[in-house]
Amino acid sequence: MVRTSYEYTQTLMGTTVSLTLLEPNKAAAHAVFETIKMLEDKLTVNRSLSEVMAINLAAGQYPVTVSHSVFSLIEQAQKVSLHFNSCFNFAIGPLVKLWKIGFQDYQVPSNKLIKQQLLLTDPKNIVLNAKTHSVFLKKSGMEIDLGAIAKGYIADVVKLILQQYQVYQGIINLGGNVLTLGKSSLNEDGYWHVGLRKPFSTKNKLSGIIKVINKSVVTSGIYERFFIQNSHLYHHIFNPKTGYPLDNELESVTIISDSSLEGDIYSTVFYGWGLDKSREYLQKHQNLSAIFLLKNKTIILINTDNFIFQQLDTQYTISTDYN
Ligand code: AMP
Ligand code: MG
């Protein structure tokens, strides 16, 4: 049993990214952080320049050719947006930019402005050309936002980089998106222990610990980025039909899966679907596991073969009725 670990951290993507390895490997850590930087530079919409911003700035004017990796991520985002019958919509950018939730100048916009921006969020108006790897936003003012899937995609790439360096055990935390490789020899049980935050806890308290081996653990929650105005909570996952934050019974959705991109997609899709529809889907897809935290302080665990949940906060009641 190895009891020592080696932690490497950097501030990237607006969060602290930490990589924990069981053996020291500065070269692998360096490669990981450089790769994350490179992908962030391509995918971000929080700066004036990136491949995605080049597409957004050319909206209504001309198609923009992007790199293979960005094109393939956009292709997947469009598939999910068009064919999943969910609230997932990668053309949501104009609304994200209007509300600015998570930034200092956030606001509750007027109904009129929300309606105007909604007209610019139809994913059918994004034209992809697989031959030239180009992306064209048909209307001026349209914006792609990959915030719901970028970290998941990046986590999967990090895994490949680590494997290139013959690193097969470790854990990477991209701020809400955690990916574990292999078994952990830090814990007697061989599991990696991933904390699940207690929603809205100011002191970083945990609701529980999710124990996994070689899995991704991704959480979408209304407590990640939000503000309160006139006693109403506004959070960062929007209903693309109304232009307002989604309103349902959920505080958070955590997905335990092999691929982190898949986990990131489903965490947002399930948040939009709500518990009942997500549960039906999960019953047919046993390879995906989920933990739902409800506003009524219930924790629902589904498809528990892939993880162990250790409850820490007694304010919540666990229900496995749904299994
Ligand atoms: P996540 O935490 O993975 O659920 O992603 C939330 C982020 O996705 C937000 O901060 C926005 O950048 C973006 N987003 C917000 N609403 C949606 C939506 N309905 N569909 C897709 N992406 C969204
Ligand atoms: Mg997501």
C-alpha cells in the first residue's frame, strides 16, 4: 500500500486544477497542464480570442475552419442539442452572455431582452461542414457555448496524456469534474474518494464521499454559479425555451461514468430532464450511474454497481427505492 501522493496544482479555466499521482512525475504533470492550457485557449468564450470565439465573431458573416478536435467536440454538442429532446443547447451563448451569471456584473435582464436573445439560440442555425471542418452561425449575434461539456472533454484528453507517460493511477480535479485512473493505493479499499459538496455550504462541507475505481465523476448543480435577487435564486443552467434558469426539484446531478465527456453531457441533460425522466433513461443504461440531490433534502442513488456512496451530512435522507 502506497500512502504517499504527489500533488500538482495550477489555476486554469477559472478554477484550481489539481492532479494527484502516486509516484512523482513532473514531466507528466507539465504535459497535462500544457494540454489543458492549449485546449482552454481553443475552447474558451471568456476571452476575446479562441477558436470558438472566432466562430462567434464571424456569426452571420462567414464560416470559420477550426481544428479537428474543436470540430469534433462541436459536432457532438450539436448532436446532443438536436437529437436528445432535452434542454441541452450549445447555441445558448447569447443568454449566458446576457445574464452573466458567475461574473461580477450579473443581472436579471428584461423580458424583452431575453426574448430577443432567444431568437439567436436555435442550434439548427449552426451549419457544420465535415469536409472543411468549418462552422457557420447563420445569424449575427449567435454564439456557441461549450461550457457544459468542455471540462469533460478536457478530462478525457488528460487521461490519454497520462497514459502516454505510462501513468495509470491518479486523480485529476478540474473543479467539479473529477477523473480517476485505475485503483487508488492511498485508501485501504482501493477506491478513490471523491467529495460531493453540500449544496450552498459556505465552508466547503461535504454531503458525502463517492468511492470509485477508474471512473469519471461529474456534477452539475445550481449552487455552482448563482446569485440571489429579491429572494429568488438564479443559477447558470438555462431553459432554452424560456431563457430563464431551469426550475425543477433538483439541487444537483452527479454522473459516474467511464468517459468524462459523457458524464458532462448527461449531468446537464439530466439536470434539464429532472428526476423522473432521467431515472427512466438510467434504467435502460446501467453503465451510467447517477446521484441526485433534491431540494427536499433527499439523495437518490441510481445504478449503484459502479460506486459506493458514504453519507456524511445527516440533513439529507438517502433513498435507493429507485434502483
Ligand atoms: P454544467 O455545469 O456542465 O451543467 O454546465 C453549465 C454551463 O453550460 C453554463 O455555465 C453555461 O456555460 C452552459 N449552459 C447553460 N445552460 C445550458 C444549456 N441549457 N445547454 C447547454 N449548455 C448550457
Ligand atoms: Mg455538463
